[in-house]
Amino acid sequence: MALSAIMTHDPISNVENDSTIVFQTTVDLVSSKFHEKAKPTPLVTTIEVPGDDETKAPEPEHVAIAPPAGDFTAVWVDKPLQLSHVVSSVLEPTSGAKKLRKMLLETSELIVCPGVYDGLSARTAMELGFNAMYMTGAGTTASRIGQPDLAIAQLHEMRENAEMIANLDPFGPPLIADMDTGYGGPIMVARTVEQFIRAGVAGAHLEDQVLTKRCGHLSGKKVVPREEYISRIRAAHAARLRLQSDFVLIARTDALQTLGYEECIARLKAARQEGADVGLLEGFTSKDQAAQAVKDLAPWPLLLNSVENGKSPVITVDEARNMGFRIMIFSFATLAPAYVAIRETLSRLKNEGVVGTPSHITPVKLFEVCGLEHSMAVDKNAGGTSFVGEL
């Protein structure tokens, strides 16, 4: 299956043409080929209305929830969520997390994610048809609070930005986000995952740096002991299970700089055992090392972080695909070019007195990128008259 086949471009017509309506319940419907032990179905409380002179306490009643026709069994999953547990028969993915899981499970393509940091950069990526996006922590920190990537932005800033981007289009591409170290111990890690899930984020990477972390492509990084890192992964995975989410947990290690390659592989293997879905080894020193990591952790999916002019060599999309990476993020893909363009424009304004905007970049064009036609349609379909004439 192609990545584009998973995306929904015309949800209304799809719903109108389907003769079956699938209701999503709190019970995951998993193919019966995954023989997991089933937990009891949830209890539904029923109340009998008493007469004037009597009261009765409600008694719980077991209610079986019937699965749809086909080879399915309603189960609760105790074990770590695996990519192979995705329900392959879901007609239309209902969340970014489900879309991302289906991309990993049902395709063999490399998922290319441009790094976005605000609404306009995300809208531009969507305009160009990318199948997934990545909210960069460095870009979020720089754009929202004008600070370097040194653990200055915390859960509030990161979650708020991720929520905005993830919900620009409910039928749009899934968003992978940076959640740094989880912003504290296991309790804060769990809280972070829960908030990201509720925000509509499809997945995020959790790293092993100390809380006073820094960008992965700076020198001087320090990491916590392996046991402490794994406790973060456990907390994240447990939080995901509590919310019964398809949220894709990406285990990231920054230990290469100080502890070496073998320790990185050991940490990622331990994270995999604790339920992480994807691995990320940050800061490869060579292309050969990147290719070797894919082999050493196969068939577990690996994510490659591409930062041009960073600590790692430039690896192209084709090279990453041939190495066997499954996800590739470009953290500075929009942030660095934005700085260059803004600086050049402001220099022109300062020296020449004009901005020099290309003639085809009008206010209407920019607003169209940001959903102008949809907003106008909402007003018109509701009987509004705000957009009767031309803009």
C-alpha cells in the first residue's frame, strides 16, 4: 500500500459512498490472529427509576460489545503495543496516531517528515502533499520564545504548539513531535505523553539526555544512566496503554557522543523490550554507522534525524531508504531557510526601503495557504454573507 492511500483527501464523499458505519468504542478490535488474553468487557451501569417511596442502588451489568462482521475479536491488550497490532481493516484512520501506525505496518516506504515549527510552515508542508510532518523542538523554541534549544521550552510550550499543528486539518498528515526528556521523572513523562495524546499528536521521541538538555547536534551532551532512561520509556508506554492510544513511542538516545555506539544499541534494545515502537540514534558520525544501526536493530523500525551542517554527514532520502530507515525527519528544513529569507528581506528593507515581495505572493495567496477557502465555505454554508463578493 502506498503512503498516499492512507491519507483521506475527500472524507465527505467517502462517508456518503460507504454502506457500513463503524462505531469506535473503548474496546480495541484486533485481528484474532493475535491471540492475546482478553480482559472483561467494560461494565455499564444501568439505573432503574424507583417509585415515590422506594430507592434502589444501581447494580453493574455486564454488556457484551459485538465486533463487526469478519475475523475480529474484542480484546484488551496487556502486552506492549506492537506495530503488527494495528487493525488493518480500518477503512478510514480516525487519528494521526492510527495513520502513522498504518504507514509503518502496511507500507514499506520511507516516511519523509519535513520539520515544521508554526502554522504557516505546517500549512506549506500540507500544501505540497507531505504524508507526515515533524514538529521540531529547536524550531518551536526559536519561534515561540526566541530562545536556543537548551531545555528552555517546557511541556506547556511544546504541547500547545504541537496541538495547534496537529489539528490544522483533522484529515491531514500525522504529526510526530519532540518531547525532549519528558520534562521530569516518570510522573512527568507520563503526564507529557497523556497531554500529547489528547492534543492529537501521532507520535513523539523521548530521549536520554539529562533534564538540562541541549540540541542533539551540539557538543557537550550528557545522558542519564541506562536504568533511568528505561524508566522514562516504561512510564511513557504505560501512559499510552492507559489511554488505549495508537500513539507511536520513539526511543531516542544521545549517548553516542559520550558512551559510544555499543551503549546506544544496548539502550535502544532495552527500550524496545519495554514497548518502544521506533528507535532513534542521534548524531551518527558516518553513513556506514547509520547503515550498521539499521542492521543491528532490524527488523525494528529506525528513524533518521537529518540536520544539515550539524554533527552528522548529510544523508539523502534515497540513501536513507536504501539503508532501511523507516522514518526520516528534517528538523531544520523550514527554520533555517526562514531565517535566511527573513534576514535577506529585512536587509533589503533597511538598505533599499522596499521589501521586494514577489508579485504572485499576495495577501490572498498567503491566506489561501492557511485555509481561506475552507473558512469562506463555512460561512457561506451556514447562511452567512461575509464573503459574497471578491476579496
